[in-house]
Amino acid sequence: MPVGSNYPFPFKAIFELKQLVLKHKEPKSVILSITADDDSPLGLYTMTVSVNDGNKGIGATLRIRVVE
């Protein structure tokens, strides 16, 4: 369900490497660490991660469940 832009996002998402530099057809990996805030409401969340170059792109949808 869409929420307003002022909705407090209850997670911290950090990419390691902060910048990914690739040569043509070069494979590399990055790690996305997602940490729930201490006061995150319990429940199921959906996060979408996507990249594009203006012409084409790719994305992934992550389902995150916050439990005790």
C-alpha cells in the first residue's frame, strides 16, 4: 500500500561497496544490509530495489517481516 513521503521508514539500508564501478560485462557483487530500527512496528513490509540507465533496468522486491 503506498504511503506518504513523510512516512517514517523503519529500516536502515546500507550498500557495501558504496559505489559500484563495472567494466562492460564485468560481474561484481555488492551487499545490501537492512537493519530494523529498535522501535519498528511488527509486521510485513515490502521493499523494492531497482536500477536503470534511462532505457532499461532491473529490480527486485524484498519482503521483510519484523518480529519480536
